[in-house]
Amino acid sequence: MDKEIESYIKQIVNTIDCNHVEKQEIIDEMTDHILLLKQEHMLNGKSEKEAVQLALADFGNQKSIAHGYNQSIFPFYRLFKVSSWLLFSLFALVVSWKLIFGRLLERVMNYANGYGYNFYFFSREEQMSFFNFNFSEWGMNLNIIPFKTTINYLLNADLFNLDIIITNTIGNILIFLPLGLLLPVLFKQCRLFSVVTITAITASFSIELLQFFLQVGQFDIDDIILNTMGAMIGYLMYKTILNVNLFIRKANLKLNKG
């Protein structure tokens, strides 16, 4: 196949939101159509290069074609994409507010009102300054041993309120679940399990560092592990929905053919 035709088709297919099998079917369909157009122009006396350019021009604008395929595959494609972006933006806003900015504002308000104690950062004494620069106490707010905190909750459940245990275990899983579900929907690069996992680890690690250095939370490796597990579960939900949708579409296609 002519490289120009191959490049033209590739650019279209890369923007179509479907699985590998469907993409190959679309490639075959477009290739046959364009080659027929090319052959017609060559029979009319055009050179091969001219015939290719005319065939591609006849076939149409790449963005319009990709949009048409997306609409035929998923009639509510545009609405779905816009809704996904809104949900992702809401997710980012909620996470950043709940884990960083909301806590920081609460600390500022408490400090302005003369209440110096920081609920989010352990200290042996009442902290009268906004930041605790007693580095010997920073170790009290740092855990780099995997599952140390989680095991402590399980073994000493009677020492903690139930809501604290649920928030710091199940809550840490659930809060990152939308990330694993929405990333592969919005970004083609994130349709691999490994990419979603690395992204979740990076995002969670960054939040933990911000919480620690802003002293609005402790750095805990367990939080990163649980957050990443949540993103993994979200990704598996995405794959399950995708496979169910593919199964339904194939079933409908067989019924229509029958």
C-alpha cells in the first residue's frame, strides 16, 4: 500500500475510540475504498502520485471521517467525552481540596484564630508556629514500611475510631478509583494497565509529599499502595465495561446478519 495512503488512514484510525479488532476492520474497509478511487483516477489517465492525492481528496477530511466513525460506533460520543472531562475535573478538584487545599485553609483559619495545634501533623508539644521545624519530630509523621499502618489498624482496631480506620483504608482505595476508570477513557496513552498504575503511583506520591511538607498530612507508603489499588480496580472496571459493550455489539451484529 502507498505510504501516503497508509499515513492518511493511520491518522484517522488513531483518533477512533474502539478496540484493536474494530480498528483493523476500519483500516481494511478504508484501504479498499481508497484503492478503488485511486484505480479510477489512474484509468482516467492520471499518474500514480496524482491518483493517490485525488483519491484521498475524494475520500474526505480526516477529522470529519474519524468523527463519523466515532458517532456510528457510539452515537453519544461527544456527550460521553464532555461528561468524562467534567467528571475528571470534578475528581481532581475534590481530591486536591480534600487532601491539600481544604486542610491548608483549615490550618490557616485555626492559626488566625489563635489555635496553634495541628491535627494533621503529630507533635509532642502544642505547636505555636504555623510550621513545625523540629525535624526530630518529622519521623513521627513518616512511614515507609509497607502495610505497617494497615496492619496496625487490624491488630489494634479497639484503639481507633471506626471512621478513621475506614477513611484510611477503604477510603484511600475508593478516592483513586475514578482515576483508573477515567484515565483510559480520556487519554489513549493510558489504555495500558502499566501506564495507569505508574500514573496512580506518581499522583499519590506527589500528594503525600505535598501533605508532608505543607504539614497537612503524614507521609505514609500505605496510602500510596491503597490509592494505587483503587486506580487498578477502576481500570479493571473500565476493561469490564469495554468488554461487555463489545460483546453486546457483536451479539447485535450477529442478530442483524441473521
